[in-house]
Amino acid sequence: MIIFHNIFFYLAILLYVVLSNSLPRIGMYEFVYIFMYICYETIVSALSFWFQALKKRERRLWQDTIFLHFIQNSFKIQIFNIN
């Protein structure tokens, strides 16, 4: 199972690049490349998780959406079934 990458790790890297004033040194093309790579990794991980959830045919697919999976992994929150 591909683990959904923690987006806050990537945001911290981007924030470090911007706050350290290294943006003129690396150039705008490299900055855009880093940002597009982050988007690519996030989208691919989310889609792979979604397809695995569809393959497993879990009891409730609404719990296995991309957004809830992102919340669980980013904030380490356990989402319980409330009936």
C-alpha cells in the first residue's frame, strides 16, 4: 500500500525556500518544478489509495475518500464509525 505523503512536509520545504530568500538563487523554473512534483506525488498517492479502496470493496466507501484519508494521515486523527 502506498502511503499518502504528508503534505505538510512539502509545505515546510517550500516555506523554507521562500523564507530563506533562496528563491532568486534556485530560479523560478526550479521553484515551479518543485511545486509541480509535490502536486504530482500528492495526486498519485491519493489516486492509488482510492483505487485500492475500490478494489477492496470496503463496507463503507465514504470513509475511504481521499479527503478523510488525508485528514487521518496529516493530523493523526482516528475516525470512528458512529451509527
